[in-house]
Amino acid sequence: MYDPQKIGLIAEYKEEWNNKFKNNVKQWSERKAEDDFITISDRKIKRLYTPEDINDLDYLRDIGFPGEYPFTRGVYPTMYRGRLWTMRQFSGFGTPEDTNRRYHYLIEHGQTGLSVAFHMPTLYGYDSDSPRAYGEVGKCGVAVDSLLDMEIIFDGIPLDKISTSMTINAPSIILLAMYIAVAEKQGVPQHKLSGTNQTDILKEYIAQKSWIYPPEPSMRIITDMFEYCSKFLPRWNPVSISGYHIREAGATAVQELAFTLADGLAYIDAGLEAGLNIDDFAPRLSFFFDSQIDFFEEIAKFRAARRIWAREMKKRGAKNPRSLLMRFHTQTAGVSLTYQQPLNNIIRTAFEALAAVLGGTQSLHTNSFDEAWALPSEEAVLVALRTQQIIAEETGVANTIDPLAGSYFVEALTNQMEKECYEYFEKIEALGGVIPAIKKNFFQREIAEAAYKHQRDIESGRKIIVGVNKYKIEEDELPAELLEVDEIAQNHQITRTKRLRKERDNKAVKKALDEIRRAAAGSDNIMYPILDAVRVYATLGEIIDAMKDVFGEYKEQPLF
């Protein structure tokens, strides 16, 4: 792409330029020492980038055109000129009735997709009346114990006209079955459903820790979902491979990139080992990334991710062009939100959202400014949604595709992140793959060390957090209104679940649970008996316990 002779001339002139200012560089660098110009991931940034930094770049090989291999510039040929990203606010709290009201509120104000946040007991497979759920019901998401709860959550929301994302992992197959059953009651056939289950159990072992079963049966459940969705839900993404929680746990940008893609490739390999055709399930895999506050590093991460995924899928024999596409959802960084001076979080979120858009995201959640204090209030969630709408409608950044392509800095950073990603791939492969690396605590140790260093840099002042370690004020004002989930919601949910168990056909429930145990112990696809169980109102906890009887529970080896 570049003439070597001209690159040489640029290198010579750059040396002259450096020498010209070498003796008085301190005069031009009053802010901080040269070594302290770093990204949030601790990557050193040069004073200046020129064509010399990307002198081996081949436009068609490395950048290309939107909608064409290697997809660096985006997965679709028109990107946002044809259709804006889906504005999908992650929400859910209290009872199913509370969440249903919030969904209608968001849809009325222009949200274009739903994203369900489940409370902690659901994430871990407990019903609300379990002793282990006490005090947590509805506190950080919506309580879902049975199909009845899902019917209430989606009451009045036509499931053939809106896409839904569900952030659920170990019990994911059960929540998908409930969603299908709700659609059936609405008269919506499965092939019209569109949306995503997260289902990314590998990142649970690595970062978020809401696992239930050991890795091997968990992977079997996922491949059963692949098979079922490939037959009946052509518009559904059964897995959203999630770097978000890896990053929120303290990983650097390149660790998020490498560990997420390694997990994704492990799911591909598991599908192949189960005898599935790669082009039958790969087109419906999606990804979920964090957008942190370091603007250019995040954009480079997203561009590198698309290129690496397309290349690796080709290596695995994918023939369908859609199998090569990395389609991803983005959420702005929860860990960047500060308790101090909470209105500053509006600004942080806006820049993180802008980086996601310039990086080519397919859908986006923007965090609310009061989330370091509590669950988001209606006022805060509306500001977060309006942030996306202003970016889309007012800034002009959606008018052209990948406007930062060709930037010496962005392209050099994209290449560097790709190189470091492959270095991590080699380390993971040397450990025997993702699951052996999890059992050896490789990922956990890498993330812990990165998180420790980042926190140490904040405390020393090497990394600045406005309002926290610089530009502090005496008192931090409480946001105007905080959302609180009281004990009434817990009592209401527990009462409903206990009443359900009395009123349903318990003989049918017992039969359905026995069928789940039989399928789990054999090789039949477990999705079918789970669907039958949710239709007769077996609860989430009962279905989980039936599978625990066969699969057991996972115990992590402690890391010291």
C-alpha cells in the first residue's frame, strides 16, 4: 500500500523532527512523563504515528470493504446508513410486573430491542422461595421462577415484532424454553422469534462465577441448544460470547479480546465435535463486548475482533459468508461509573457509546448515571437512551462507514492488538485449550494481576479518574431519585411461586422432570424435555435440580 522509498523519506524527516525538539522536549511535555502516556490497559502510546507504523499494511488483505472479508470495516455493506444499531437497554428489576412496566416505558420512548436482566437467584438456578434466594429477590434483576413470570414480563409485547436478549448463562436453556412457550401462547411460531441468549458458560468459570454444572455437561447443553436453534429458530442467537464480564472483572482490552475469541472458538470446536456442520450453527453466534473509556483502544479492539474471527472461521472450514461475520452487542463500562460526582457518568457513557458506534457495534446498551448508587431510575435510564439517540440522529457519525479507517494510530493499534491476541492464543493452546486453562486458573490469574495493577495505578495517581483521585469535591450529591426494591416485591414473588406449585398439574410436572433426568443421562437433545417441563409450569429450580441429579455441581479450585 505504501511506497518503501517514501516510507524511508518519512522516517528520515521524522528523525529530523525529533532531533529538532529533543533538547527542549520537557517544554512541550509538561503534563506528565513520556512513559506515562498509556491506555487504560497500560499500553504505551507514541508521541506521533505516521505511515511508518503501518508500512506493511495491505488494504485489501487487512482492511477491505464493509460487508466483505476480512470485515475490519464492518459486517454489513451499508452499516448505519442502511439501519441504525439496535438500542437495547439492559433492564429488569423487582417483580415481573415491575419489569413489564419498565419495558413498555422504554419502548414508548424509542427503544428498539429488549434486554432482560435476571436477579441473582435466577442466574444461579434458585427459585425465589429458596432459602438461598432470601434478601436477593428482584434486587439486581427480575425474578423468574416459572413460565408464569415470563408471561407477565412480556405481556402486551408482541414477540414477533421485537428482538429480545437474555443475559443468562447456566440456566439459559430453560429461559429460552420459557420464551418459546410464551411465544406459543401469543400465537407466534418459533421461526419468527429473534434475539439472543447469552449462554456463555466458559466466561462464567473465567470471570462472572455464576456456574452450576461442571464444564463438560455445560458444553453438552450448549451444543444441544445449537442443534435445536439451527432446526427451529433460524433468527435466534443461542450463544452471545461475552467479553463484557471478563473486562468488568479487571481484564485489559487485549485480554478481553483474546479470552472472548478463545471462548468463541471453543464453542465452534465443541459443535464440530458433536457432529454439527459449522455453517448450520456458526451464523447464529454473536458476541458481547465492553466499551471502556479509552476511546481509540476500544475502537481498535472491535476492528481487530472482526478480522480475527473471520480468519479463524475460514481456517475451520466455514463456507457460508455469514459464518465469518462477528456481530456484536456492546455495553458501556459499568466499572467506569463512579459513586463520586455521579453526573460525570453521563459524559463517560457518551464517549464509551461513541467508541462502540465508531467500532461498528450491532446493538448497544448505555449505562445510567446513577448505577454506582442503585438500580437505574426512570430519569437516568431515559438519559442513557437519549444518549444513543443523540449520537444516532445529531452527531453525523452514522453517515459514513468506519470513518477512522486509515488513521495511522488506529490501524497501528488494531494491528498491535491482533498480534497480542494471537500471543494469548498460543499460551492457551499450550495449556491444552480453554477448559484445561480454566482448570489451571490461567485466565483467573491473568485477570487478577491486571486488575491489581490498574487499581494500584489509580491509587498512585498514574491513572486519573476525574472526581475520584483528581478534581475532587467535598461532598458528592446523591442523585435526585434512587430506585429501591423493597421486601414487598420479595413477598409477592414468593407467594406467587408457592401458589403455582399448588394449582398446577403436579403429576405432569413429575413426569416431565423424570424425562429431563433420562435425557441428561443419555444422549438425547435435552431441549425437548425442558420445553415440555416449562409448558406444565415446572419451576426453574426444579428443572435445575433434575439436571444436577445427573450432572453434579462444579467446584472451583481456589487460587492463592
